Amino acid sequence: MSLPKSFTLRAAGRKTIEMPSVGYGTWAGGDNSWAKDAVVNALKAGYRHLDCAWMYGVDGLVGEAIKESGIPREEIFVTTKFWPHFGHPDNVELCLDKILSGMQLEYVDLFLAHWPCVWMPASREALEKAHAGHDATPDDMGIMKSNDDKPVIDWKHTAAHIAKQKGQEGSFVPTWKAMQECARRGKAKAIGLSNFSITEIEELLPYEADVPIACNQIEVHPWLPQTELVEFGKQHDIVITCYSPFAGQKEGARRLDEPTVVDLAKKNDMDGGQLLQSWAVQRGTVPLGKSATPSRIKSNLAIRKLSDDDMKALDGLAVPNGEGRTVDFTNKWDVPLFTG
């Protein structure tokens, strides 16, 4: 029995669309010159799902890659996200318009809120001129800073759960409704969330209406399986997409080089990335692995069903109490500028 090639997403207008079960991530620290060629290679290798975000600063390069690939736009599933300082309801569509212009697209398939917090922009004019990228400063991005060089939090539009922890009143609902309007206008087929907890999702569930919560993108890998959040998503027909599926490093050593991963990969005639991508899809989630190496781009897409014993062995890597990121949205850049 093979693994699914796609998962069904709830979309605008009570419709459904198919999301390919393996995505290609387009974020990376440092210089972005790799992006165009890597995305072209990914598309030619068979990927039909690109995970992007305004913050990554590669919209133009991704758009050029889509054109150069020669693959029809309708065959490619494009996800993107808006950064917190575009989170005021009046500015959400502006970010999406900037993304569409940069990518030279008429619509995206999935539009996500990158984080459940909202920051103040320097001004509307600053947002209109804003650009992102590995060397972009907060001023370049149009972010309002406090005297101690921290983003100024827009508590009124930040998720209620987070605002309450700081003695503030907030609600992400107005921002969510602005996202829904983007979908109703045909600029996004579906909308969703990223880095939202169960409590923060629950705030929005009563407001799904004709444009439901299609997705929640979170960090997931065997060392941080996020089982409760994944199961919550399944209960509410919210597809989970997984950034950092290879888990990066611990104490300078790659997680992919841990003995359990190496042994299981060898047993299944796979490399480590291929193994972890297979684990993710077999759990009913969508991994968003990234590589600029053509051979790894290809192997990361070649997922295969694992035995129950192998799945349990990978499940056994979970770190007690988790190693997930605990975010304090009042710290300087604790909503990491260059992550997920």
C-alpha cells in the first residue's frame, strides 16, 4: 500500500482542493541566490507544492522559477504567509498583493497567518515600500520599533490567549475575517494558520463560515511530534503541514545522523530525509523539507510506506516534554525573523 499523493483541504466557498502530500520549502538563512535554481530543480523533479512566505524574500525568484519550469500554474500548489506587522485587518490584503505581484501570480492556493501575534507597522507607506530578505532590517520591512529596539505589539489584534497572558485584551478574529475576504475575492483558494496552538485555533473556530481553517503549519519531526496538535487538526479537518521536518541540529550534530535514523534509513534503502518525510506523510501530515542539492531534492520526494515497527521506532525519538519553541511575543525577535 502506497502513501497518499495528496490531502484534501477545505477551501473557500465550501469547496475542497488537493494539497500534494510533500512540499518543497523555500526558506533558508543567508544569501537567497540559490532559490531560483533550486525551485526549478524541485519542480522538474516532480514537486508540485511550494511553501513560501513574504518574510523569506524569495517571491520574485520563485515566480521566475515557476515560469522557467514550463509547468502550468494550475498544476502547482503555492502556499504563502504574511508576517506579523501586516496583521492589522487593513493590511492583510496589502501583503498578499505584494506577494502576488512579486511572484507574478493571480492567486495563491493557500494563504496563512505566519504567527498568532500582530505587530505595529511603521506606517502604511512603509508597508507599501517594504521588502524582506536575509539582509533586510526592521526598517526595510516596515516594522515599528520601540525605544529598546523591539517590535511594538498590536495587542488589540493579537490572539486573545497571548494578549491575556500579558494583561491585555486582544482578538485575532478581525484579522481572520480580513483573510477570509482575500479568499472571497479569489486571491487565495484557501486560508489557514501557522504556529497556532490549540487555544489560539479555538478562538477562530466559531468564525469559519464559508471560508474555513484549512491548515495549521507547525514545526514537526520525530523529536517534536506535536501529537496533540496534530490530532486536534484531524478532528477539525485542519491539515497539518510540517516545517523543519529534518529537525536541524542538536549540540552541533545533525539529527539525521542519529543512530536510529541512520539504521532505519539503511534498512529501508533510503536516506535520512526520505525516511523522515515518509514518517510525516504516514502520520497524515505534509512535510516541507528543503534542500538545494539536486539528489536530495529528488530523494526527499520519494516517500514510501514504513512498517509499523519502524514508525514506532521513530515515534520513540520524541523528547520528554518536547523541545518545542516557547515564544514570548514581547521579546525582541522571539517571533524568529528567519524560521519556519
